[in-house]
Amino acid sequence: METSDGPGTPESTQMNLNVISSQANKKSKTRPINEVDNSPLFDDESDKALRTKVLKLEIENEAQKSLIDKLTNKLNDLVNK
């Protein structure tokens, strides 16, 4: 699409983006693609709960790795006897 300024100018590029966005919004059944959602993904409480859960899982994972290492060492000791 060309404007009076010619192809490739900032004005024509913005015009192209506006046309594409407008066409996409007409076809979209959800919110417009150029609409900005400024709400946080998680609020402070859910974020804190999620971080706590992740931390607990990481600790549990490390404990399981440690147990696996100990059991592997004991098994190797038994095999090598």
C-alpha cells in the first residue's frame, strides 16, 4: 500500500499495519490483537503461592536425587563385593 509519501515510509508502514490489524480484528472472535492487557498475570497472593509450591518441588526434587545417589552407591557397593 502506498501513500503520498511513497512506499516504505514510516507513514505507509503504519498504514499497512493498521489495515492488517483491522482485518485481523474483524476475523478474530477473541479480543482485538492490538488491545493491550495491562493486568498482571498473577496477583501477589497467587504469585507467592506459586513460588512457594515451586520451591517445595525443587526441594523435594533435590531430596529425591540425593536418595537416588545414595541407593545407587549402596547398590554399586553390593555389586562390587
